[in-house]
Amino acid sequence: MILSRQQQSLIDELLPTARIATNGIRADMPFPPRTHSLIVGPSGSGKSFLASSVGTRLGLPTMIINVSSWVVLSAKNEPWTFTSICQWLDSSPNGGVIVLDEIDKLTGTGDWCAASLLEAMSLLDGFIPQATKLPVDNDNILSWDIPAPDPPITVGREVLEKRLRERVFIVGCGAWQHAWRRNSRQIGFPAATTPVEPPSREQLLHSMEPELRQRFRNKVCWLQPMNRSDYQTVSDRIMKNIKNPETRRAWYDLADAAIEQALADGLGMRIFEELMLAALLQTPQPREPISPAPLNPE
């Protein structure tokens, strides 16, 4: 798990709350603590990767939900998102992390946007909408009132909601691109020796549905655009983990120019995907495909 310094600092800040959200302690609380957390940062700053890394650090599964897809599916009157969440909860008895990616897109007008917003708030409140495909317990016989999802869900609504409330850490990630200051005349963010200022609390509250915002912790995790030190730290860590010496040398030769480009265009963590391809293109490749490792090596 390769992170910049500020990403690592944010992970360390989130972990104590994530542990409280997933270790089952909330079951004994007379009043549940609010653990849902928001990460706000510009596009490419690594919000989703950082949020999913929390699950890795906890040794728990992570489910990433793109809110834009949720809106589209709601427009088609399909309960796919919540059905998938229930399947994930069914397979994760010890809990895990749910990442609501691009949660700032959960705005707009129309019935489908309103439906998506209501479903998202149900998720944050620990409830499963009645329209979700779930088994119905009828005289102790598991039956289905509507076609069953595949894979099937093996436990009932009460168990799933209990896991959701007591064993799941939910993280919302959003750019709120329009709310960042001094960026209205360009794509991305300026190359910055001085970081772009994040949105103020007032800007964020204005940009987000108040009912949705109130379901997250009052403290927001701000992720600043990556600076030169961030890029260099990540680049050096990746290079140390490249096994092929020729690819590693190519990475070393190309990294400085790539970092300059990333600073100029505000590319964020995506630059390293480009840099890895460029390094591989300069590395002699085997004529035959590399055989995959066996699934269960002896």
C-alpha cells in the first residue's frame, strides 16, 4: 500500500474511528456514536484509494459504490445497488468498509435523484429499503416475494441491518470541484508550491444536501492537492518495489519529467499509472505471455 505523506496521515486519523465502527462495540452503546466520515479533495488526489486502504489496514473487506451509477440505476427503477450491498453484508459477517465514491454527485432534480438520495440516507441510517430483494421468513420457510438475487442472500433483514449498524464503517468521498477556490478558469488544479485552499465549511454545507451532510461526522477530512514532495515520496516507494531492474531504471529516468507534468496539470495519483506504462514500454517484454500463478500453489 503506497501512499503519500498526507494520505498516510489521513489514514492514521481515520483508523481509530473505523475500529470503533467495525469492532462491534456499538452494539452495547446506549446511544450510537456517529462514525460515518467524509473525505473531500480534488480529482486525482487518491480519495477512493485512501478510503479503501482503511479496510486493508483493518483486515476487512471493502465495497466501493459509485454514486453516479446509483443515480442511473434509480432512474431505471432498479434496486441493484442495495441488493448488492445486502449480498456484501451477507458475505461479511465481521463487517467491513463501504466507500460511497463521488458522493458530491448525489444532487440534482428529478424523481430518480430524490430516490437515490433517500436510499443513501437509509444506508447511512442503517436501514434497508423495503423494495430491496431479500428473503422473506414465512412460517420458518425461506421464500421469495420477488425473483431472488444471485448469489442468494442467506440471512434476513434484521441480521443485515444489525451488521450494517454495528460492523460497517462508511466513508463518503467527493471532489466538490466547483467549491474549490481559484480554480474556475482551468481544468484540474494549479501546479502549486502553495496548495489550493479547500472549500470552506459554508461552501461544503451549501453544496451538499443538509440532510445528507448531517449523517456524517462534523469533522471533515480534507485532502489537499499533491505537492512535489508527495509525488516524489510515492514515486520513490513505487520504484523500490519494481522487481525488474530495467523497468526500475526506466522509471528512474522518466520520473522527474512525469512529476513536473503532474504538478502542471494537477494529475494526482493517476500520473503513476501513466508512468508505469511508460516504464514498461521501455522494458523488453517476453515473447510469450507469462503463465499465471496457480490459484492454490503448493
